[in-house]
Amino acid sequence: MPARVPAPEWVALLNTSLIVISGVFLLVGFYFIRQYQAMRSRSLVGGGVAASSEGALRMIDLHRKSMLAATVFAALFLVVYVSRALLFETRVFAGEGLIRAIYLFILVTHTILAILVGPFALVTLRRAFRGDFPKHRQIARITFPMWLYVVVTGWIIYWMLHSQPVTSY
């Protein structure tokens, strides 16, 4: 097998952009389900708009579409990430001392949660597709913050890797 070369800068930027877009859709989907919940609670308390109204159903549909988009972008991220790991050298963090310890802490927690979030997301989606919304909500309360942490720390890792001068690969 020929020696691997450093990845072009755009590959890491593409990869990071995909997971950030996933995170944006994740937040948008969260917003829509919260809007639905607010409509539902208003209808239960004050006799306002019924939870089954067109607006409430629209919020559920937008939530579903946003979460599916988040999943698609996360899957694209995974394809690019694995391809990059197989085809190119791994970039080594050039920082030293305390900043390196911070980087390694973020990297380790990010990696552990990134491994866990995939199966959690699939179970969350499966429960939603099956219409098992009480169990869907139960696991989504774990999946959402985990996924969001992975997105944010992924961006931080990218920034830390690419803001330090490269000393070697």
C-alpha cells in the first residue's frame, strides 16, 4: 500500500461542515417540537389552538423533516470521515502543555460520545417511525444532548487542529 499523504484542507472543512449542518438541523428540529409542545399545552390550559390543529401538525412534520435531514448529514459526515481516515494521514495536534491536555480531554469525550450517539440516534428514529412516542421522547432526551455535544466538540476539535501550526503528520 502506498504511503498516505496529508489530506487537502477542504476535506477536513467539508467533513466539519457536514456535522455542523447536522447540528443546525438538530437544533431546528428541537425548536419545532418545542413549538408543538407549547401549542399543545396552550390548548390544554386555555382552550386555545387544538393540539391536532393544522399548525401543530405542521410543527410535527417540520420536526420530523429536520431530524431526518440531521441524520442524513451525520451519515454523510461518517462516510467522509471514514474515507478520509482510510485515504489520508491523520493530522496530529501541534499544541503543547495545558492546551494539549484540554484538546485530548475534548477529543476523548467527543470520540466516546460519537461512538455512542449513532446507535442512540437509530433507536430514537426507530421509535419515532413506529409511533412509539413515549419511548421516543424518553431516549431523545438522552440522544439530543449527546448529539449536540458531539457536533460542538467536533467543531472545536477542527478549530484546534487547524489553528495550530503543523509540525508533522
